Amino acid sequence: MSAAWIPVLCLGVCLLLLLPETAGSEGAVPIAITCFTRGLDIRKEKADVLCPGGCPLEEFSVFGNIVYASVSSICGAAIHRGVISNSGGPVRIYSLPGRENYSSVVANGIQSQTLSRWSASFTVTKGKSGTQEATGQAVSTARPAIGKRLKKTPEKKTGNKDCKADIAFLIDGSFNIGQRRFNLQKNFVGKVALMLGIGTEGPHVGLVQASEHPKIEFYLKNFTSAKDVLFAIKEVGFRGGNTNTGKALKHTAQKFFTADTGARKGIPKVVVVFIDGWPSDDIEEAGIVAREFGVNVFIVSVAKPIPEELGMVQDVAFVDKAVCRSNGFFSYYMPNWFGTTKYVKPLVQKLCTHEQMVCSKTCYNSVNIAFLIDGSSSVGESNFRLILEFVSNIAKIFEISDIGAKIAAVQFTYDQRTEFSFTDYSTKENVLAVIRSIRYMSGGTATGDAISFTVRNVFGPMRDSPNKNFLVIVTDGQSYDDVRGPAAAAHDAGITIFSVGVAWAPLDDLKDMASKPKESHVFFTREFTGLEPIVSDVIRGICRDFLESQQ
């Protein structure tokens, strides 16, 4: 038996240990693996493997850097580490203990992902070319020896296409639930995840643990198969601490659902909050924040407080104040954590009922906003540019898309000109660019005719739109025609009007045009430079009116 020099990680003084070779080291034929074979699939402390060429880099799941979670693809980790190129080749894999905080690094065309904790790890080095020479056997680095059958590359499952949702399970990790019930809770969440039908085109799930401080255990983008999600849930450790569910829910609503973490455009955002007993902090504010961010909050409460415990509960109505709507649909009760299998299917059915996800609609993605811009001679070119800047600053706040918010603009003097309609541009970049390019008309002021024109030609084609309609009128003077009749017709058509006056715009005209209550739909500034502070007031007003319309 020959020997090999094995590098050992150490602190201070490093030694190279001369160890006898075992199976899987020098002299052994590399094991042929697929692009997606994971570290946990190789049940040896050390092994030589052979990666195929042409693996799709964008489909690799790699967690960590240098030291990788064992759920990572071996070949993906080897390419990420620079051990091999995408043409494949021999790789040596060393098993390592599990760890916390696997880092995210971009290297060699692969973006590795973060992972808070995993039970086992591995690292990779170059496979020894001398391995083949010492045995006198030539082994192709492109494909295994003839007669050796490659495992079939696993296909990524599309999942349940009838249940598209991005779901965060917010589990209770406080001392209140304890280690035993915490494990039962994880089992239940695993059963729910399995029944959902997770897949690339189905539901995606992530997990957050609520305790003293919230901890995101894994994101939506980390796993797109039920098997991997179940592995990840199993690996989550109990944290302990107070039941700060409100803090965790607020954190989840604000930080969890982003494009970088895997949230998908146009897919309902859902948080399923598990509470054993009652929360230690205020959950009402968190519920408000979640609704503002378009998140549908479900509460699964287990072991409600008994009458003798109610004195310790900060707010006995915490469920109704946290959920998306207090109509019974978003709240779910289980008496305890034992025998919970029968509760899995009814909960999954709720999570897959898209038409009930009313909180996915927000003021930022479910509105049509038309701007009626005064282009009369009294405005002037430089002030007209300040009006366009005002319009841009409002428009850029909203989630403009073909399925989201829509923006339109009309300029008026005695005549009217549609600068762009609701269906002309479906991206924020294009809308802002066309606003900047609007040319100043100059002329008289016929605001009433302009309102009628906008209702008929801009809002008319959108009569079947599910979005709420808003009209923001910006003018600097008195109209030569009647504004009261056209404004009333707009109100009757379901259009909410905000009137913004500058300089000589009469307050009576502004009030006649604005929706009720007048004081919250009328704004005035003496100077055009005073438009900037009004931007946030108009946005808040639109969101307030939208939320009231949804009640």
C-alpha cells in the first residue's frame, strides 16, 4: 500500500500528514457523477469523482464558499472554487462537519447562496492526474469508462401550477413553545410544504424563525423542490427567547420578499405565522406594515390562552389585527401539535386560493393614475419643467407594469393632447423617459374641457380595469370654462381627483374639481418650486384612498 500527503487545516503550525491510502484516494477510479449530484450523495470522508462537461451553470445550487453545505452540487462547487472548468474533469471531495452562515460569493460564473445552517459540509480540490497513471488506466475526463452507466440528470419539477404563491413560513422558536413542540411544528410545516406541490412553476417557500430576534433560515430562491425544502426544515435549530412575533412579521414583510431573494413578479406574497400561545410583543403594527407591502398574512394559532392566562396577553384580539382580513379566512386554529395531519389539507387549500389573496393588491401596484398638466402661457417653459419633475417624482414610486400600476398624461391649454395613455408603456423606465420628453404647448386654460377629454379618452378604454382610477390635475390659473360639471361626471365614473394649484389658481376651482373630503384632496403652493414637498402628500393620499376602497 502506498501513501499520500494529506493537507490538514490548522492554526499556528501546519503539518502534512503522511497517511496510508484508502478506497477513493490515489489509485482508485473516479466515480462518475452527474451535474447535480450533491455532497450528501457521496457517503465517504474522501472520494474522487468525475464531473461531466457542459453542465448548465444557471441551474446549479451551491451554498457557501470554499466550504460548501452538503446540499450543494459537487460539480457546481468545483467550478465555483475553480477546481475545474465547465468542460468537466476529476474532483476530489472531502467531507467536513456542518456549520453556520455559509456565505454567498460570485465566482467563475456561479452565484453561490447563503444558508444559515446545515448539518454537513464538504470542500473540493483538484483530482490527481497521477491517479490514472499510477494504475496504468486511462480514464476519460469527459465521460466515464464504457459500460459505466451515468445516473439520469434529475429534472427540475415544475410543481403545482394551480398554486402559484411565494410563501414564508414564520415559525415559533420561543421558549414558550419549547424544543419538543418546536420539532412537532417543523414536522407539520414539512407536511404542508410537501402537499403544496413546490416546483419551479408552482409555489416557492422559505422559512423564518421568530424568537427574541427574527432569523431568516432560508429564502424563496434557495430550494425549488419539496425534497430539498424538507431537508432544510429538518436542519433548522431551536433558538429560544421571547415570542416576538410582531418583530419577526415586520422584518419578514420588509426584507423577505425581494427580487434578490427570489420573490416573483405578479405572484401572491404570503406569510403563514405559527403562534403557540400568544405573542410577547405588539403584532398589530406588523400586520399594518405587511398589508402595506402587499403581503397576505395567515395566522395559525395553537393552544389558545385559557381564561386564567388572558391577563398575560398584551392584546387578546391579536389574530384579527395581524391577518390580511379579519373575515375568518386568514385565521386557522389547531388545539395542539399532536395529530395535526388532518389540518394539513385545509390549510393548503387556503394557501392555494388565489382569488382570496386580497392583500396582494396595494396602492403601489393596483392603481391607474392620469396626470392632467396645465400647458398654458402663464406657466412658462422653466416652470413647465418643474411640473414634469413633480409628475415624475410621483410616478416613479409606483410599481408600473403590464399587470401593475399604470400611468397616463394629458397636457391642456384650450386644446388637449394625450401625451401617452395607460397602455402605451408598461415599464417605469419608459414612462419616466416619455414624461421628460413632453413638449410645452402654451395657450389658454380650459380645464373643464380637459377633464371631460381625459375621462372619455384616457379612462374610457380602462373601464374594465381592476385598478382604482386617480386623476391628478396641476394648474396655475383660473379656467375659462366650467370645471364643476366635468369634475362631478369624473367622480360619478369612479375617478378620484386630486387638484394641485400653483400661483394664481383659484381655491374655489380647486375645491370644485377635487374629490371629498376636499381638505385632503386639494393642495396649493405659491411657487412652482413648492411642488416638490407636495409629492409625498399626493402619494399618501392615493394610498389612503386605495386602502379605504378595499375595506
